[in-house]
Amino acid sequence: MIRRTKLYFIIAIGLFMVASLTITVDQLLAFKKAVAVAASSPTSEVQIPVLCYHSISDAKKGEYIVGTSEFKAQMKSLHDHGYRSISLEQFDELMKGKLQNDGRMVLITFDDGYRDNYTNAYPILSEYGFTATEFLVTSWVGGSSYMNWSEAGELYRAGWDIMSHTRTHPYLPLHGTKEQREEIAGSKQDLEKHLPVPANVIAYPYGLRSAETVNIVAESGYTYAFTFDDGMTTSSQNPYLLKRLFIKGEMDAQAFERKMGY
């Protein structure tokens, strides 16, 4: 009887150990699965190159003027490396985590609204299937060196975003609240008067802004604002203090590739 009781006891201990081992293995598998999911999940911060151009011309040289052949070489480089341009709507989805970042997206922007963006940059971008965002100074539209509303409208219909660079391109922080609001909210009104799209993104002239400037931009209905601070744009940045990569006129192919990081 004692031997049988001892046998039952040994069997019970064995079953307990097996059960304990089973639980441990299940827990281990669950843990490994959780780790695998975490490792495959995207990081919380999104990063994207936002290129900042001004004039695209062979007529003159300067830090803010990129030659047409250099510009074409840069766009070809982007294309050959598998990059595709995105719209501001896609940019918004990317920043909010609604669009998966594959590391091959680029937002191309132009400041001021030079007519050569229409005559020179537009055909080159179209050749590679790219579009861009044009930040217009609304009081300059139709001037001798700047595109008119008809040309801006054509770019819009071709998939470009046409957004604000204020009314007169002032040093915003040097002006009072009323003047800044006229420049910021006023340019938004100008754009929405001529184009059938909400103007909800702005680029600060010279990249200059104050805390008051940023507040006025937000109050005026803009969702994003770009500075002239050089660097990659990330989702962790203040949406009203977004960086861009400034593309200088004298930048050669190697310098451009270093700027892009490939």
C-alpha cells in the first residue's frame, strides 16, 4: 500500500512538472511572438527629405539659382535611386502614420513663384513623373520674373500643390500682429480666390518667424509651416517649424547625393 501511494505521488509530481513545463513553453512562445511583432513594427518617427529650391535658370548664377542641367541631373538621380515625389496630402498622411514610409518618398518644393519654375522645372519634373509644391508670394504673381495665375493654375491641374509664401515676402518677426496677419491670412485668401483648393501650408519668407508668427499661422488655418532650417523633415518636429534641405546653386552631383544621404 505504501509502495502504491509512493508511486502515485511520483506520478503526480511528474504530471505537475510536465504541466509547469507546458505553461513555461507557452509563455515563452507568446513572449517571442510579442518581440517579433515589436521588431517588425515601424518606428514612431517618420523622416523624409523635403527639397527647397528657388530659381531654375541658366540665365544667371547664384546661391539660390540652380542651372537647368544641374536640376535635371538631380531629378534623374532621385529617379534612378527609386524616389517618387509626393503631394502635400500624402505628406500629411505620412506625418500622421497613415501612409507607410518606404524610405523612397521626396517632397519637392519651390519658394517665391519664379516663372522659370513653370518654364524650366515643370517640364523636367514631368519627364520623371514628379510633381512639386510651389510656395507663391501672391503680390508677385504676374510680375516680370514670376508666373501668372494662369500658369499657377496649370501647375495645379498637373498635380502640383500651390501654397503660401505670404503676400509681399517680408521679414515677418519685424512686423506687428496686424501686419503679420495680413501677410499670412491675406495670402491664404488670395490663393483660395484664384485656385479651387484650401491653402493650408505656408513657408516662412527667409525662414524667419517668432512665437507670435507661429501662433498667427496656426490661427489662420494652416496645418503645416516650413522653415529654412536645413535638415530632414521628421514627424517629431513641430508641424509649424518643419525643416527642409536647401539645394544651393553651386551644388554638384556628389554634394547633392551627400545631401540626400545615399
